[in-house]
Amino acid sequence: MIYEFNGYRPVVHKSSFVHPQACVTGNVIIGRNVYIGPGAAIRGDWGEIVIGDGCNVQENCTIHMFPAISVVLEENAHIGHGAIIHSAHIGRDVLVGMNAVVMDKADVGEGCIIGALTMVPEGMNIPPRKVVVGCPARIVKDVSPEMLQWKKKGTEIYQALPADLHNTLKPCEPLTSVPKFRKPQAEFFHTWKTVKK
């Protein structure tokens, strides 16, 4: 659902997809080819949220802030299932892993990979292209060119998803048995195997 709040109505580019079960409120700007998954809460009620072109914010993520703060996800940021971004800045081509938390005034540099379940503490400044893990977060190594390419390929799958969802997603009643000639999703799996190489 999309909600106006306090005179601010979210802006969503027509090429992007916000799942009907996501909640986007107030001063939120969503760029091109962005995917927002079901259960995501993007609350621009106390400040501003800018989600750049090609980003994805997956299922059950939360993006919020303290009053008068801007939260920015730069182009191609990839926010994994269940992650929380609070009053932070996420650089271009960053991957934030599943259920990671990025706290207030943290600045995650371009091309970083934040591991699943990592807790980035308040004010942490992470230089570009670092792998960060742990609770609290620590930098463990550099992001290699191969790792960055793997991340970019995964993000490209999400960038293609909004157009597919606009064209094919529709509510339905479940079937009671598997149809005899149900097609396998071979094309998707082929794409994923290509990405993983």
C-alpha cells in the first residue's frame, strides 16, 4: 500500500514495482527499475527516503530514520530479506545480506558486501569494496572483482523482476493438485546458474 502522510505522497517511477503487501509512507522517492517486496516497510514519515535506480528492497525489510534525516540507497543497492536500514547511507552497488542491520549515521561505501545477520553499529564508516561481517560488524577483506560481478548479476535479476511482475502477477485461488503438464522454471534456473559462475 502507498500512503500520503503530512502532505508528502510517495513518488514511484512507473518502471518500478511495489508489492501490494509492502507499505510505503510519506516522503519516499523510488527510482527506475526498483523492486520492493511484500512485507517491506518504507517509512518516510519523519524524514526522507531516496531509493535509487535499479535497487531492490526484498521481503520484510524496514527502512526508517530519526526525525529530519535522509536515508539514501544509491543506484543498484541490493537489500536482502529482512534487513533493516535506519538513518544510514548505502552506497552504489552495495549488497546488504539477509537480516543485517545498518544503524544510524552509518555510511556504507560503494561496492561493499554486508554479510547476513551483520550488525553495522551507529556511525560506522565503511570504505568502498569491503566485506563486512559480525555483530558488531568488522571488515574482513576486500571485495574482489569476481565478487562484485557476482553481486551485479544477482541484482540484474531483480532489476528485470518489476517488468515481469507488472505483466504476470495476479491474485488467484490455489490449485488442489499439480497439473500434469506444469512447465519447469528451466529458464530461471539457467539464468541463475549463469549468474553463479
